[in-house]
Amino acid sequence: MLKFLEPSSIAIFSDRSIEPAIVDALMDASMSVTQRELSDADFTDPSLADVNVVVIASESEEMADQAVSTISTIRKTEALKATPIVCLGFSPRLTSAGETKSLGLLFSVKDTTSIEDKLLTIRSAVGSANQFRSLLREASVRESAIGLIRSGVFELETLQEAEHLATMLSKACPDPSVAAFVLMEIMVNGIEHGNLGISNEEKSQLLEAGTLQEEIARRAALPENLGKAVSVEFVRYRDRAEFVIKDSGEGFDWRRYLQDVTQDSEKLNGRGLRLAFALESVTLRYSGNGNTATLVLT
């Protein structure tokens, strides 16, 4: 069975009997699993404050219509407003960009999908949750002189540098926790997709195989990639922070990519951009050949 990198707390709300193999695999991975009837769900329960991922399981087609209302209710709960949600057995029927914005970070997988792939989807959601919480902790404790800086230009080459810069710059933003996560994701995209040329399909395969970090290290050591950097231009205003993030790659079809990651909740990669487009406080635009992103955080 698929391995999870670290223990997490998962809440499962279901109107059916979820496959025992899924629950067993989660518990074998030292996950804290809570199961509740969807019809009796109380999303305001204080005990949900420590939940990393919410799973909604249903085999009813009617749930696809009800899901938007159900997930909107979850998002109105302070403790769960940024928590990844996995829809097992159905995909919410989204009718507008506004609904996509309001529902936040979603993953979905069809009921006919294998148990292994369902677990892979849950693992991806857990990874998103853990990364978000890790950056939140880092941003909350990091002391930075960024409060004295109104503008600046930075360069980075590695994922570790991206994490450090993201948490530092987040201190200059209205919501540091959201800023740290979104900045980190865009910088990482610049390194992985731009500078190192890892395609979306390749990244999905590497994530499934658990070998993404090894491939990043291999490509970073290639002669043609030495010295490639991601530049970050930063300007802070009274009510917002603006960033221009540019990588050294050849660009990509960003219009198609953004359509894919914002509309297809079954994709495992692109989760950071899905979150960026799901938050009202975030404006993200790509330009040119796709190697330049403009980010505005309010």
C-alpha cells in the first residue's frame, strides 16, 4: 500500500460504507481517522480544529449537486476554511469561477478509481495540508527585517531558498500564512517547471513514484542548469504586496495550464495554483511565454 510521509488527522464524512482497505491503510500509516455520518455532520465541532484533511465520500450522483452547499458550509468554519477537501466517488458540479473561488482547495476521484489511486489522492491532500501548516509555523516564528523594506529584488536557485524567501516575504503581506504558501508554490513552479524543465505529466508520475526530490537533484546538477535562478521583484504598498516572479525557462502554455489546474480537481499537481485561484485575497496572472508570474496579495 501507498506510504504516507508523516502522520496526520483525517475526518471522513460519508453517506455510505467507505472501503475498509482505505481506512485500514490510513490507520496503518498512523493517521488519526474520524468517521461520521454525512447527514449528521456538525462542521462547527471544535474537535475538528486539528483536522488536516476532510474526506467526503458518497456514491450518490445527487451528492455532486449537494456538494457545493456542503463544502461552502465547511469553508465558513474558521478551523476548516483552508483545509484540503477530498471528494471520493463524485466531483462537485461547479458552474462559475465564483464557486471555484469559494470552495477552496479540492481534490476529487471517481468511485471506479482503484483504492491505490484514492489513497494517492488523499496523500496528495495530506501533503498540501502539511506543507501549508509547516509554512504557517515557519512564518509565525521567523524574525525578519522585511518590515523595514518597501521593495527589493531577490534571486533563488533551490527549493530550500524558496522556502526561506517565501516565509521572509510573507511577513510583508496582510495574511502571512496564505502568502507563504502561495509564494512558495509559485517559486517552486519556477524551479521545477521553468528552470529544470519538469513537465506536468512528468511531475505527476514522479509524485506517484515518490521520486520527485531525486529527479530535482539530478536535473539541478546538469551542466545546462547550473546557475539558473528564479528572480523575485517585491513592492509593498499600504494595502497590498505585489510580486513579479520570473524563471529562466522557455515558458509554457499558461492559458491551458491554468484552465486545467483550476477546473480539474482530479489532478494531483497544480494544487498550489488551485489554492491561489481559490482565495479572494490573491490575484495571479501569467504573461509573455509563461515564465513570468505577477502576484498581488491583499
